Amino acid sequence: MTQIRGDFMYSVLLVDDEEVICRGLKSMLERIGHVDIDEIYTAYDGDKALDEMREKKPDIIITDIRMPVYSGLDIIRAASEQAIDSKFIVLSGYDDFEYVKEAFKLGVQDYLLKPAGMEELKDVLEKVIANIKEEHQQKLSQEHRKSRYLHAVLENSLNKIFSGGLQPEEGVKKLFHELGITLKKPCFSVGIISPVYASSDGEAGRIVLQNIDDIGSILSDKDDMDILYFFDYRNDIVMVFNIGPLVDHEKLSACMIKMSERIKKNTPMECFMSLGGIEKDVEKLPKCYEQAREALEYRLIYNPYEVIRYPSLKAKNSSMGNMENLLQKLDRYIRDQNSVEISNLIDGIFSREHLKNYNMESIRLLYRSIVRRITDMAENCNLRMFAEIRGDISEFHSLSDIRIYLKAVIHDAIAHIKEKNRGKSPVDLVKKFVRENFNKDIDMAIAANMVSMSYTYFSKLFKDETGMNYTDYLIKTRMEKALELLNNPVYRIHDIAVSVGYGNPKHFTRAFKNYFGISPSEYRDSLSSQSGN
């Protein structure tokens, strides 16, 4: 059986001790011109037929059932003994019934009565070829199922290795041995290719796998590198490198870039790539995987198709010195509802140039701090729609995605606040703000900014409408709440001070006494004496 442009072609061996019959059969086959037959051989005795069968291994053998020395039955038995998977059609006369019966016991496909006509030959041939195709398809299907099963076992075992699922008595080397995988080279590393899937369509994953397989088979032929790859639980492609002692990160990176170029050429997906360290102990492969996984987290500040190498990350700073200053600016712009400055600040913060020297933990902390400010702003204004804001930076694939998302959320929140406050008195808005945030540091500058007024104008407006200045109103609100809490003996005075906005209990005591004429402890004692009477 040969394969031409994806189609299988079949060969036929004609066997008869009468040369004229062999030639006649060959002539008929040529006139039939079956599209699936590409080679026709002939043998004029059983001995020659056995040689041809062993050498050519024809797909179909049409043989006379009765011949001197080696009969058709002998040829059929020899094929079975030598595991030659040819399909037999026997030629017989009317008095060969017992031979034909024996032939069917030996597994022949069909028989033809001499002299065979062209239509009979054509019908029998098509039947046998159809049977061969069906068997071949079943075999392919069975092999495919077996291959999928073995790959699933391999993938599950490798995921077990890299997810830390090995028991103490198990080892990486032992598990590889059980899987029948031989690691011939002394060094190891792990790379990860993380495709950005546009949808849940599995076809994209199969295309990627096909491309990797194509490249992997080429690179695996190199003397200094073997590659084993599989999909991990995150649907990323994990590449296990078994390499020679002279292979370095530069060469491994070049290998991964070559793979990514093949993916890029054949699929619309972007891919991010990372590479762990190089180890000499196979038991350190899980460590290499964790390093590659950690390196992949930095994809936000790398371009697609760049290889992020774990060793290069050690130089990154562990703290962001200007973070507090940036956050204070953001607080001010949010209070001022200054959308333009917010956009400019977010663009500057989440730029590759700004973040390239910081480690991922610092970047993650910066993002969480900004998210917390957005949620605080939303909670202060009872905007429940912002409760589900994305709090994990790993949900994003690029800095551009982060910038677009944060600016959209902040601008939406500001727009909702403005809409919610439309037509309301600025003083009423501030009074409501104070009642909801008296436990925070909210001086009059913050209040004036909140309603987009100058400090002086707001101060006058607030006193005109309430009869007291802003600071007195804030103190009044805090003291009334403190009095309410003091009536409950469960709360300690120190805790009450903090809960109404005084970090220093002494300052709280002084403010309380100035407002009520007695200290918090004296007020609580008076409650005790009243209950005693």
C-alpha cells in the first residue's frame, strides 16, 4: 500500500501456473483501470509467487487454487505464517469446491470461477478494495483512540509532576521511566507558550498543537536537544527540554521563537512565552516549571513572541518608591472629577517604560491600590454597579487592556456620580458625604473639591445654608456618633475614638469635652451611676 497526495493506492499480485491466464487477468485489470490500483505483478508458479509476496507484500493476491508444488492454499498459509496482510481472491474450477471451502476457512475474501469475465473480476475487486479501506479506516481509528489515550495518560502524568501532585515515594525520574520516556541528555529546562485564545473553540488549540508538533519533530532531531510538550491545566503549551551541557538560554529562546513564528504564520492568535532556569537534576523539573510560570506573569510588560527568561527577572526592583505619590495624585484627580488628568495619569502609570524595572508583586500591589480607590469611591456614592470590578491583574493580557479598563471604570463612576448629584444642593451633597465618611480624614478642601467649588466660596455657602462652618459640622457629626456608641458598654473608648475619625484617643477626649463639657469616661461613669440608682 502506497500513499499519493493523501490517497492510498493498492498493488495486486496475479498467480497462475498457466502464463496465458496470468496475462489475460493482467490485461483485464489494465482495461478496468481501477483508480485505486497502481502496481500489478505476475508469477507463473507457487515458488515465484512466494518470493514476490515476501518482497512486494502486495495488498491483493489473485491466485489459482490448484497448482503443482505450491498450491494457492500453500501461499495463503505462508502469508498467514509470515504475517503478510494480503487479501486473497482464489481462482477455481467447478470441481474445486472442497479446495474453495478450505480457502474460506483460511480467510480468503472471495473466489472467481474460471474462466473469469471482466465484470466479475471488477465486482470482486471493488468488494475486496472496499474491505481493505474499511479495515484500514478501523485501524486508523483504533490507533487514533490509542494515541489519544496514551497522550491523555502522558499529559495527566506530566501535569501531576508540574502541579506538585507527586507523592513523597514517587519521583520525576521514576514516573518518566514508567511512561517509557528516556532522558538521554544531562540538563533540563521548561518553557511555556501561552496562546491568547479568541474563543473557547478547540480548533484553535489543535492548530497550535499541529504547528508545535511540526516544529518539535524538526528540532528533536538535533543532537543536543529533545523536546517533550503537552497542554497543562491552564491550556498553555508546556515544553520540557532535555538538553546537552552546551545549550544555554539563548539557544532555548531561539528554539521557542522559531516555534512561535510557525504559530504566528498559521494562526491569528498571539502567544506569550517564558523560560525557566536550566538544571542538571531531572527532579528539579517542577522548579523549572514554576520559574517559567512566574516569568509568564510578566507578559504584561513584554511584547507577544518575546521569550521572558526567569534569570533576567532577578534584577527587578521589589518596591515602587513613587507609588504613594502617584496614588495621592489619583485621589486628588478623582475628588476633582478631572477625567483628563485621570487618563494621563493611568497612561503614565501603566506604561511599559514606567513598569519595566519593577517586579510583579509591586505592579500587582499598585493595581490593587487603584482598584481599592475606585471601589471606595463607588461605595461612598452607593454605586453598587462597580462592586464586581476586576481585582486580579492576571486577568489582563496587556498593559493596554489595563489602561482601557481602568479609565473606563473611573470615567463611568464619575459620570454616574454627576448624574446622581444632578439638581442637588452642593451643601446637601457634602452633608451626606460627611455623614457617610466622618471616620475618615475629610477636611474642607476635600469637600470643596467634591462639589467642584473653590475653598473660599464653598466655606461661605456652607455657613450661609447651615448656620455653622464646615469644621463645626464635621465635629458635630462625629460627637453625635461618639455619644451613641458610648451608650453601649461593649465598645471601648479607644475603639470609639478611631471609629469616629480620631487616631489619637487624647485628641478625641479633648474634642468630646470641648463639645459636651465632660470627658468620654465621665459620661460613661454617669451612665453607670444612673443605672445603679
